[in-house]
Amino acid sequence: MNNKFIEDDVDVVALAGTFAEELRSRAEEFEGQGFVSQDIADRLAELGLYRLCNPKKFGGLGRSPLDYALLVEALAQSDASTAWVVFIGITSALSVTNLPTQVAVELLSDTQAITAGVFAPMGRAIACEENGMKGFKLTGQWQWGSGSRNATYLSAGGFLVDESGELLKLANGRPDQRSFFMPVSDVELLDTWHVTGLKGTGSTDFKVEGVFVPEFMTFDAFRENTPQGAIHSFPLFAFLGIGIGAVALGIARASLNEFIALAKQKTPQGSSKPLAMKPATHKQVAEAEAKLRSARLFFYDAISTAWQLALENDAPTVEARRDVRLATTHAVQSAAEVVDSIYKLAGGTSVYLRSPIQRYFRDVHVATQHMMVNESTLELVGRLLVGIDTNVDQL
């Protein structure tokens, strides 16, 4: 492991705090250019934070999903875009470990290598050989390529097809869906990330046309043959969703902190009292605090329970997986409601670009649009709660 990586006992929240002032001061820079500046990405990589949950034999720090959530939440209090690309880096770096062990270890031997990618199967791949090597010709275009501007390798989801374009299926009848890892130099990054919030994530579309991907740089997207260990049995979709929930909670906390500081200074037009002296302010701040802390407790309790089961039994129960998905979606929705209330409570101040409240508002509402935390999650969980037979592959 890189001797610059953080030690096992380092508090990730405190570590995130060492970046706080700089990230706040550079948030507009990241927004303006549409991606987190490479010097920040490189410093985070140097500390091993993109490899936070990778086992040490796979070039990582061996930390838990709880540490992952805490780190991302803390970073999001300073800059949501930086936190977002770190969570993408953590999840995609862990997915590298599903490649053949020797391949994964070699790829991750470059301690500064940053991974990113998109799970959605928007690509199509045809089996072929190139220079005597088995592999696939991959074609496709993917949206939400967060962190791709900083990445060394990108992964992309796709289905295997035959020459006529028909999906190839596995013995169990499921389509052969894989993740394909490629050097970013093989990928065309498109200028599509013109959005309202999370502007600094660089979540641009990317595409490939007939790029050759060796077979050993692909793996079953549903991880049927995973390495041993608790982190590998922690549910895939829950692990991905955790990052979104943590970003949203961090944004909500930042918005509350910003408003409390503002309320002591601002006297609204037509009033003789500062905002902090108004009973309506007291009530709404108290409600926002209760909503945020309640959602956060549910979020971390569900993650902790699932992780303990992974440690003890190597397989969280359906109920534990269900609760992580529910708690994550609830955290995002509650965070958005808190930010909305702060945006309104701050009055006209919220609309000025000089106020970070407008950025919190924009960022959190982009986070709510992610497919991992949309209303279909609630429908899935609701079916389980009322006892209806349900496909739980995406828990």
C-alpha cells in the first residue's frame, strides 16, 4: 500500500475537515469549469480516499461502508461536487476487485489511478479476438459519467449480443450483463454536462465506438463470482446509494449552518428584528434540525445493521438490505425538504450567487433525480413491507 495513504486509525471526518476551507473557497471554480480540479482529485487519491473500502490486498484502506458514508457526508458540507466524485471513485474502485485478482491488483498498483464509471447497461458488446486475445468490441453512450474528467479508468455497463444484435443469455436465462473497464484514453468524453446543480462533478456523457476490451477487463455486473470478505457481500445497490444519501445529508447540514450564521446578521426589510429573533425562525429551524437528525440516524443505523450482518454472516438479510435502501431514499428526500425550508426562510438572500444557499438548493435537487433514490425505491420497499412477492435483485 502507498506509504502516503492514511493510517487505519485516522478519523475520516476530521480528515475531510482539513479540506473544508479550500473546498468552500474553490466551489465556484469547480462549478465554472464543470469538474473538480485535478490537483484536488490527485491529493485525495494520494491519501487513498478513492480506495477507502478496497481490501488492502486490492490496494485500499479496508474501511467500512460507515466510514465511506461519514467521509462523503463530511466532504459534502464543504462542496457537494467533490463529495459526489469521491463516492463515485470509492464505488467504482471497489468494483475493480471483481476483475480477476491478478488483473485487479495490477490495475490498482498505480496508487494515483482514479476510477469512475456508469453501471447502467447502455452498451452492446460482440465477442471477438484481437492480436490473439479474447475480448469484446464495445459500442455505446452513457450518461452521468461523474468524475470522468479526473479518471484514469472508466467502467461502462453493457449487454453481450450476437452478430444480429440479439442479447446473449446465461444458463439461468438472464441476459449476460457486464461491466467493461477501459483506460480513459479509449473513451470520448462529450460536452453534455450543462445542468442546474452538482455542476462540478463533471458528470458528462461518454461514448465508445467499437473499442476492444479484453475479456479479463470485464466482469458479471451482478457479481456472481465475487472475492471473499464482508465488503464484497455488502449489497451492491445499497453501497452505491449510500453515497447519494451521504451527499444529500451533508448539503442539508451545510444549509442549516449557513442559515444560522445568516440569521444573526440579517434584518429583513420592514422588520426591526434580525431573523434570529423571530419566533417563526425558531420553529422552522427546530423542525429542520429534527428532520435532518432523524433521517441521519435512520440512515446510519440501517448501514450499521447491514454491515454487522455482513461481518457475521457474510450476507445481510433481505430486511437489512431493504432498510438501507429505504433509509437512503428517505435521507435524500428529507435533506431536500430541509434545504427547501432554509431557502425560503433566508428570503431574497437565497437567490444571490454570493450566497451558498442557492448552490445547496440546486445541488440537492439534482441528487434527488438519481435513479437509486427515486420513488421506485419506495414502491419496491413498500411491496416487501406488505408481504408481496418481489424481485429483490436490486436491493
